Amino acid sequence: MSITLSRAAALASSLLLAAGAALLGAGQAAAAQADFGYVALGDSYSSGVGAGNYDGASGDCKRTTRAYPALWAAAHSPQTFSFAACSGARTGDVLSGQLAPLNSGTDLVSITIGGNDAGFADVMTTCVLQSESTCVGRVNQAKAYVDSTLPGQLDQVYNAIHSRAPGAHVVVLGYPRFYKLNGNCVTGLTEGERGAINGASDYLNAAIAKRAADHGFTFAPVASTFTGHEICSGDAWLHSLNWLNIGESYHPTAAGQSGGYLPAFTSKA
């Protein structure tokens, strides 16, 4: 009888220990989830220009709850979410004004950067207002900048992110192609100009992806998620040229943020 009772006591003790371990594990998991910190950096493609419903407190940065970082945060409820992305940002702006929220406790970082450094706005202005040959020449000038100067600028940003948040998982997102070629719409651009602009986007994305990989970061392309939703597709998730709101031209709509950028980011986060 004493042996049986001893065995029963041992079994009960084992069960209690197992239950305690399970509860401890669940508690640790909950604590890990509760301590999760996410920081969103970058330019207008991350702040959400084009999606509307801008937060007045963000001023000219034009951040919105319709942007993919805010949508991801709403769906995953990180304990801390710092939304630092700002319209018009270049690599130098990220270095000087967006890195403060990063620290050793940051778990996830997202960023789109490089398009403004490469002269995106000037390329589009040149192509809309001038000849096809001038447009192609300006595109080639931007590609030369991507080869010669942008990699070093991206290195500075990526090094700074890693230095401030060494344990973070960093997702670098790309840019969409703007046009569906042979599409049926009026844009004021020739087919050759549209093709050159799409090619420049691919060229920029390839350079960004390489620098991200060299720093151990994850690149999230968005060209595939926007396929079928380019300008001239009939179901565009990008604004075409809008003379009444130039700033939103060539930026994702709310559908582009939720249907194009959000799934690309979520798959890599």
C-alpha cells in the first residue's frame, strides 16, 4: 500500500510540475508577445501618401491608418508601434530624423527608402512634360545614380538601423511597377516612356534588394502583388497623374496599401 501511495504521489507531483511548466511557458510566450516592438521607417510609400485619411498631427509627413504599417500593427497588436515614415523622405532624412524609436528591444522594422534619392519625382515630371528621348535620358541618369551613389547611402541607413536595433528583423520593401504596358488608358506618356519607367523601377528594386541582402535584411518585393493593378490595368491601385493633387500622383491608393503592400510585408515579417 505504501509503495502504491508513493507512486501515486510521484505521479501527482509530475503532473503538477508539467502543468506548472506549461503555464510558465504560456506566460513566457504571452510576455514575449506583449513586449513585441515594431518601428516603421521610410518615405511616402510607407507613410501612406495616396491612401487618404491623413493624421493631421503628422503634418507634411502625411501618415495614415490606411498605410501598411498601421494596418499590420492593427492586426497584430504589438506592445509598441512607432510610425516614423514621412512623405518625401530620403536616406539622409531617415538618418537624421527617424531612428530615435529604435533600440535593443525593437523586434521588427520596416522601411521603403531610395526612390526619392534616385530622383523619382523629377523623372516623372520630365517624362510627363518633355519628349520621349528626354524622358529616357533622365531615366538613364537615375539608373546611373542607383549604380554609383545610392548603394553607399543605403549602407549608411542599414548600418544605423542594425547599430540601434541589433536584434530586429528588418524588412525592406520595394516599389511597384507603375504601368501595365499595352494598357488602354490615356496618360500623356508614350509606350516607350512607360516601359522605361517600369524598367527603372525594376532597376531600383534590384539595387535595394542587393544592399538589403548584404546586410542580412529581408527584401519584400511588391511588383507581383501589384500585377494586374498598375496604371492602365482597369483596376489600378496606383494614382495616375493628378494635376489637382500632384503629391498623390504615382502613389498607392488605400487598396494598394491593403492589397499590395500589406500582404508583401506580412509574408516577410
